[in-house]
Amino acid sequence: MNTIHQSCFAIIFIIQILLLAACDNHQSNNYVPEYGKTPIKESTRYIIGVHPLHNPQRLHEIFGPLAALLTKKIDGVDFEIEASRNYAAFDKKLYSGKFEFALPNPYQTILSLKHNYRIFGKMGDDDNFRGIILVRKDSGINKVSDLKGKVVSFPAQTALAATMMPQYYLHEKGLDVNQDIEIKYVGSQESSIMNVFLGNVAAGATWPPPWQALSKEKPRLPEELEVMWETKPLPNNGLVVRIDIPQNIVDQVSAILFSLHESEVGRVILKPMELTQFESASNETYQPVNRFLIDFNLKVRNIEY
């Protein structure tokens, strides 16, 4: 019995080995290696930095559709809007070359030329690029000298239309802005306007687009505030590009931006910006700004330029 048992065990073992070998041969004969699909080329990401025209949330709402249109129209590139919490944060990013494209104010536009950017366009509507100074209608302030000893709000030291130009205007009207008033830099256009509305300051400086936009959202603002003074205009905000960006990309971006006003889709994108069009520009376009900065530096306060 032991011999029979051992023989049966040996036969069963051999059969199992043969079956396993057959399975291996079957799998080997039918094995087809799997290859992944051809890798999809990743899009290049370009950041468009927009200086603090508005608070970050509002800025994304206004300029986000523009970035989406550029992404849709230009193959292989994803465009993304980046807001900054204040002018200092924007300046740091711009001058370190973080942005591939940027929409700085004219002062920042000129300074960006020292940091590997070049001008290729600008916002249109230059008549809108002026400073305005708001007061409450019930403030009793009617002339510039009424501001002596009072607090006046400005968005930031480097805001051209909303700070430098109003400060220069007050200087021209006989007010020493470094001695006669208390300057309060509040970080944004909306904040400067709201400080006047809330009575925290006697007057506040800004420029037309944020004043017009905020007035539509908050009808009480134009009911209780008024534009008491406004400055002469200068060329509007610039469009700059980092010098390492391929020219064919710049050409495509330019073609899209400069033709927005020619289509209904484009006009819808421009409307929240309080803008009728973008247009081509060069260094020469900003010579009036250069002259203003030299004058401002000599007469009002020291600035980098």
C-alpha cells in the first residue's frame, strides 16, 4: 500500500508540474505588452500680474474672463491672472520677474524696464487716467486750504493716478502735502473711497474707474460723496512682457487684446474694466509720465524713477 500511495503521489505531483508549465506557456504565448498612450504635452503657464486696481477678489472677477479668452485662443499656453494684496506686494513680484505679462500703472511700467520687461501696449481711454479727490457732500470742504490739518487717504505711495497725481495737484494749489495734511495710505482704491464714505478721513484720492464701478454697486456712494477736484490726465496703465517670452506669443496676445473692442465678446470683457479698448504702445508713449515723475520728485517728495 505504501508503494502504491507513493506512486500515486508522484504521479499527481508530476501532473501539477506539467499543468503549471502549460499555464506559464499559455500566458507567455498570449502576453502582449501594454504601452501608455502618447504623453500629452503640458501647456506652458503664463502669469498676468495686474496691479491693485481693485481688491484681489474683484480683480479676479474683472480680469479672469480675459485670461480665459487668451487661453482659449492661443494653443499650448494657459494664462492665469495673479492679484496682489497691495502695491508693495505687486512691486516685489514685478521687479523680481515673476510675471510673464503684467498690467502695471505707468510709474511701475517705467520702472519695469529696469527689470527685464518691455512695453508692448497699454489701456486706452487716457482721459480716464487722472486723479480725483472725493469728499463727503456734508463735509464743508470747498477749497484745498480747507484740508489743512485734516486726514487724507491715498491707496499707496506708488499709485500714480490715485496718489502721486492728486498729491501734485494739492501741491500746485498751495498745500504742503508733507506738512499740512496727515496722509493715510490705505492699500486699495476701494478702501480710499470707503474711508471717505465712513467719515474716517476728510478726503480720499482715487481715479475714475474704481469710483465709477463702486458707485454702481453702492448707490449711496454718489449720493453722499462728490468729486471735489481732479487732475490733468497722463497715459493710461501699460502692458509689459518679460523679454524672454517668444515674440510669436506676444504677437498673438497683442492681436487679441488690441481687437477686443471690435467684437461683442470682447466688449463684454472690457466693460467691467471701465475700458473701451487696449492699444499698442512703446517707451516713447510714456515720455509724459517720465517728465511728470521728474517734476514730482523735485517738488513733492522723493521717489525712485
